[in-house]
Amino acid sequence: MKVNVCIGSSCHLKGSYNVIQAFQQLIEENSLHDKVDFKATFCAKQCQNKGVTVSIDGEKYNVLPEEAREFFKSKVIPNI
Ligand code: FES
């Protein structure tokens, strides 16, 4: 499963660093290194949306840093 988090300047200001931290922690906790292809990407052209742009297998979502753990648990883990 491909998980990309935008680290363009707009998403950076909205907390992409915290989203990345939360995802990495969950990958660690659940030993998902082999299953999740996790990358940071540059501006995904969704800056106008609220939250950080995250794409999962090409599908785009907007994630607030405080929702990052929940998001990963509901959208990534069950679909692996
Ligand atoms: S900076 Fe993330 S979508 Fe533009």
C-alpha cells in the first residue's frame, strides 16, 4: 500500500511533520514496514483544502495532525 504525505509549504504549515510522525509511529508499532510504502511528496495541488494532503494508493485525503492516528487506523491498517 502506498501512503504519501505532502510536505509542500502549505501542508508543512498545516502540520505535515506531525502527520508523518504519527504515521511512522503506527508503522513501527504495528510492524508494517514491509506492507506500507511510505513517502513524503511535494505539493499535491490540494493546498486549498483544510488539513494535510495524504494520498493512499492514489486516493487523496485531507488530514489534520490531531486526527492522523485515527485516520491511519481506520483507512490504512484495515486495508492492508
Ligand atoms: S502543499 Fe500540500 S497540497 Fe500543496
